[in-house]
Amino acid sequence: MTPRLLPEWHPQDAVQLTWPTPTSDWAPLLDTIEATLEAMVVAIARYQPVLVCVHDAIQRERLTQRFDALGVDPQRRALVIADSDDTWARDHGPIAVSRDGAISLLDYVFTGWGGKFPATRDDRLSRALAAQGVFQAPLTSQDLVLEGGAIESDGEGTLLTTSACLLNPNRNPALDRAAVEARLCRDLGASRVLWLEHGHLEGDDTDSHIDTLARFCDAASIAYVRCDDPEDPHYAELAAMEREIQDLRREDGSPYRLFALPWPKACHDPDDGHRLPATYANFLIINGAVLVPTYGDAADFRALEVLKAAFPDRDLIPIDCRAVIRQHGSLHCLTMQLPRGSLAPTLFSADAD
């Protein structure tokens, strides 16, 4: 049975989040990042369930009380104990494929973006969930280093990615481009892989994850970041990426419908002044809505207008992500969608907490 990597707009059982702990890198920002995550839970739970991975029973009880106070429907949330190093569920969560209509979950190796950060507990997290019966779909461990933020699927066999990430020697040094493509075709059912050779955000630890740069909105549309300031150090690289994207074609030879996302003013860390990777491409598609990262910038409104044109049939929900980029990710990086058929049917019962 040939697998098919599902697109993000495929109907979902839930969105997975991993909650930060007081001992993580989030410690100095714990109150602000928790407020952001709470806003995400409230927003997502209006449309579908949320699976929250928590550190221990104490954190689980505290969040249960907090979600009760926020009015989150108990049948739209499940809090499961699964220890972690960090919060980036996009990269330590399972990647879902469909085989003849049945979901299978692939658990790839996560190394903290090429060994930059501790990741042993993150790498075990999906197996910990499986051991507790969270998944209905089978979970299979893979020996390839691959993060969810590194790949985009149109749901029809086309993958979009970047050479800077998937061909970086800090991931799978024994594999060249042909070998990586062969593995993506075997595991994910890709019939072709579109590689971007340009595109990078200052402050990004992921070696140019595609979900910070360009995203499928549907099988015929791509939203991408555009820098319109010639004085910005990103300008030349993102202009080159834009030309690459304009040259991309669908499998039938037709051009993609393109949505250029605006460029927010530079965001800098208040402690040491380094630039932070603010990007509007890091949106999350859920059932009936799109959550959009915002940064307290005038460009936020233009980004919402562009994405409304890309997603005319979905609600748009802005989420302030100024706290999130302090740790060099954004909204999409915090999440992993779990397609319909992934989770145990009893997970979101009234007494699941």
C-alpha cells in the first residue's frame, strides 16, 4: 500500500501541544508563553480537540483547573503526561500518512535540529504517548532524522522543502539529495520533491525549515514571505527565494497561485538585541480556521488580509506570538496536527482529564 503524506487541511482529530516546564529554556518567560499557549488552546478548542502533553501530574492538575476557568470544554481537551525537553511539537510530534484511507504515524528521529539543543526526552515523546494508548493509529519508529517543520505536502504527492535543512550534514550526513528524495518517496509517498535553495531567517535554529518560509494553502496555492526592504539583510536571499517559487510548477505544468506575505519590522531580543525570526508563514490550519501569528506590527493586518484571500472559507484567528519568537520559533512550530483516525476514540471523553 502506497502511503500519502496528508496535507494540513485534511480533517483533524486534534492538535498536539507540548507544555513548557519551569526547568526548560522558557523559565524566564514562563508566564508569557503559558498565556500564549492558553490563547491557542481556547481558540483551537472552538473548532476541535487539543491534546496537551504535560510534564507531570502536578502540571496536569494545574492546567485542568486553568482550562476549566477559561471555559475550555472538557471533551475538547486531553492532558497526557509525557516528559519533554521543549515545546516544539511540530518537530517531535508524529508525522501522519494515509494508506488506503487508514492513518499510520511515523516517529522520526529528533536531534534538536542537528544537535543544537537537548532532545532525548522529545525524541521519546511520541512513543510515550503510544504506550499510554493515546493513538488509535499504529506508530512506527523511523531511523531518519526528520522534523515536521522541514516538509510541506500538497496532499497529492508533491513535497516542498529546503536544501539548507534536509541536506545539512548535521541531519543525515550519509545521505545525498537523491538518497533523501528516495526516502521521502518511500516513506511519505512523494512523487516529486520541490527544493528551495534560498531562504533563511535570522535567529532561526532550524536551518531554514520550510514552515518559516513557504506553505501550501491548498494543492494549487503557496503563501511565502517577501521582504520589501532593500536595506534589510534578508532582502537578497528572500528575493532569490521568491524567484524560485515563481518558477515552480504543479505536476501538470500549471503555475501555482501565489500569496506574498508581508514583512514585519525587525523584532529583537530585549536582553541581548539579536534579531528574532518573526514570520507570518508559520500559521496553523485547523478544522474550519487558520491561526495566524502576529507581532504587534502594522504588517499584522496585511498578513491577515493576504491569508484571508488564501483561505476564504476559514475563520482567521490572530495569536500574539511575540513571546514565542523569543525562543526562535513561532505558532506553527508549537503544534502538530493529528489527522482524523489518529487518536483513540475515548481520549476526549468527559472525564479524560
